[in-house]
Amino acid sequence: MKTMKVAKLLDDAGRPVREPFAVPASVSFDAREGVAQAWAADGRTLIAEMVKARVVWVGVAGARIEGMEPFEGPDGTQYRAMEWQQIY
């Protein structure tokens, strides 16, 4: 069985990553809530999360998801643009 992978396409500054690195992971997506979560290969460890997420496209080999990634900044929770490539 082939392992699904996920790669972040933007860095912490919101710039495109020159060479994205895909890690074994699965993605859960709740369209009503606009939340996407990437889970490590063990299925229990949350490795990334997006809010205001939307599926940009789905193809035979994968999907692209865009949204905002929450992170803890100096003044509490802040958000930055994020894109993921899910590889089937």
C-alpha cells in the first residue's frame, strides 16, 4: 500500500518553499468548519493545522489546500497564509 504524504508549500514568512519536503501523513478536512488537520503516519500526532481552509483542487495524484495557519506570536495566537499539497 502506498503511503499518503503532505508537504507545506509556504514557509513561516508566507513565501513559497523552493523544495517542499513531503512527510508521511493523512489529512482530515471539515468543509463546514473550514478546518484541515495533518496527522502523522501514526494517526494520533497532529503535525499541522489550518483554519479558513478550502480545497483548491483535487486530482488523480493529490489535492491542494489553502488556508491560515495559527501560531503563537508575541501577542497571542496569530495567523499566516499556508498551502499544503497532499500526495496520494
